[in-house]
Amino acid sequence: MCNFWTCIIDRNLKVHYDGNSSSHETIVENAGLKDDKLDDRDFVRVEITPPKPISADVEKWTLKVDEEKTLPNWFERQRSECEARCKSALKQYLKKCHFSEVVEFIDSLKKIRWFSAEGKTKKGWKVFYGKTWDAARGAAWDAARGAAWGAAGGAAWDAAWGAARDAARDAARDAARGAAWDAAWDAAWDAAGGAARGAAWDAALRARTIIVSEILDKKYIRHAKARMEVWARGYGLRYDVNGILYVYAIEKGKSKDASKAKSPKRVERK
């Protein structure tokens, strides 16, 4: 199993889980239980997965038990109570991880006017323009390659990845990445692949920093917010060099022409 949030419930109806791991084996070991029998076993493995689109409402999540055909009698007799206790534990976990804030962030991605370049540019941005979004993106990349490398985005990602709460981080990452990929692809036909990939990366980074916000260095949170603000204002972000964001946009008056281009074949996000 081991898909998103996992726990075990023992015959005393106590729920055990590990906020830093989705491995049932790790949970069993940490609980000091023995996994040495199948019939009338002392605990049951449980997995709870989020719906699509993702929701913070645990009642919409799907609960599954391992070895359904060999469940012990104590679980069968009290199944409703066992499932309720597992979902209650999940609610506590999601609250600790600020998961409702992650869902709000993911929903906000649908409201962004992607690649409109309507918002104001900010101090600390280096903005590069081109006749197409693809050309502008290339110009930003050429400039970034000529500068001294110092990617704050990579450092922020490493920090968010290295923090705790594996399961919530991964679910937030996947949901945010998918939402941003789809929205950015539909908006930027002439730079769809690269643009969508960049937007998805930054959305995933922001979602992860929300999950571990109280245990992550604030500078990484600020950087993740700054990256997403570029996309939210209708621009594209190509790279960061020593805290300077290399931003790109189509030349004024060109966006309508670009929108008439034939949409490229959609590819699956990676």
C-alpha cells in the first residue's frame, strides 16, 4: 500500500502513525508491535488517500484496509469506529500540516491570468521581452547563464524536501504541480512545455513550504512566495541568480497574435 497517509490501528483501537513516513513497517516498529501473524492479528494496516481534485475535507477521502479478506474479528465488529478513529487522526495530521491552506493555494492557481503580463513588475526582477513567450523565455535563460550561478530556488526546494511530513509534502506537491501544469499549458501555447514545467515546479515548491512552514527557515518561504508572485502577475520565471529573479514576458501588443497560434499537442507532466 503506502500511498499518501498510512496508519495502523491496534486491537485497543489506538491509532498509530508517523508524520515523517508513510511506511507501515516503520509505524509498526515505532509502535513496538510484532508483525508475526495474519489471523487474529493485533493491528490492521490502513491507507487513506485524497480525492481529485484534492480537498481538506477528510470525509471525501478514501479509506482502505490491508488484507481485507483476513481482517481480525475485533476489527470487523467495530469497523465503523475503527475507520472513524483513523480519519480523526488524519484530521489532526492535516491540521498540523496546514493542509487547508494548501488546498486554498491550489484553488487560487485556477484564478491566475497566466501569461497575461498585466501585473506590475517588481524591484529585484530582471525582465526580458520577446516577440513570443518562447523567445522571451530564451532571452532570460541566455542572460541567466551568463551570470554567476546561485540558485535560491534549488536551496529552498532542498530545505522543504529535507523537512518532515513526507506524506503531506508529496500530496501537496503532486496536486499543486498538476494544477499549475494544466493551467499554464492552456495559457501559453507558444511556450507550453517549458513554461508549464516552470510553473508546476514553483507551485509544488510553494505548496511544500506551506506544509512545513513552522519548521522551515523563513527565507525559503519568502523565496517560494516571490517565485509564485511572478506567475500570479502574469509573467514567466526562468531562473534566479543570487536572489534576482530572471523574468520573461511577450512584448506588448503581441499577446493577441500569439493566442491565435495553433495549440501544441499536450504532453504529460513529468
